[in-house]
Amino acid sequence: MSFLCMAELKKLAELKCPKCGQDMEVWGREDYGFWPEGILELTMNCKKCGYRGFDVFPLRLGEPSKLEIRVEDLDDLKIRVAKASPGLVKIPELGVEIKPGPASEGYISNIEGVLEVIRDSLKHPPLTPPLEGGE
């Protein structure tokens, strides 16, 4: 996934860290090279606990966008994609649907990077909490 060079960013705000509750910095930049209407790329960093977050938002609000890409050769794996935190990713050919959750983050990547994340999550699935009552 893509993280931004801090030299390109402007400090936008301070928020409470979702992990430790201390103040953390939020940095961002506008990018018009990726999406015609522009996107806001945000990165968050807590100096106390090391939490890092990244998200992407459209600069112009409107109806959700839908991007369909058919990968037909290796060069198609280099196509850049962006997903905002509430975005949904579907790859019907692989039977994959990634739904956003409360801790969902946005990203900028390419098709290959998205497929690598899916592959890695299948190798190391998240731990499921035990059911209450031992069921």
C-alpha cells in the first residue's frame, strides 16, 4: 500500500489516537493526478504508541464510484486503484468480497498490491474470538 512522503504533506489537525487515546497528528495533501475531481490523502501517526493510519477521500462528494477492471495481461497488474475506508472490493473471479468494517482504512495501490493483501490475509486469517458460553 502507498504511504505518503511527509515532505509533501501539510499538518491538518490533531485527533485522539484510537489505540492509546493520546493526541496524534493528521497530515494530508490533495492529489489531482490520480482522480479527475481530486482526492484527499490522509496519514495519521501517534508518536506515543506508534499507531499509523491512512485514508483516501474524494474532494467532491457525490454518488459512490464504481471501478471495474478486467485483468488480461501482466501490465494490467500495474493499474493504480484507490479505495476509501467505506469502499467495497469485489473480485468475483476469485470469490472475494472485502467489506469495510469499523477499522477499515483507505489505500492507494495497484492491482498487484490488492491481490497480495488478499493472498497474505488467506495465509494468516484473523483470529476469531471464542463464542460466549463455549458454543
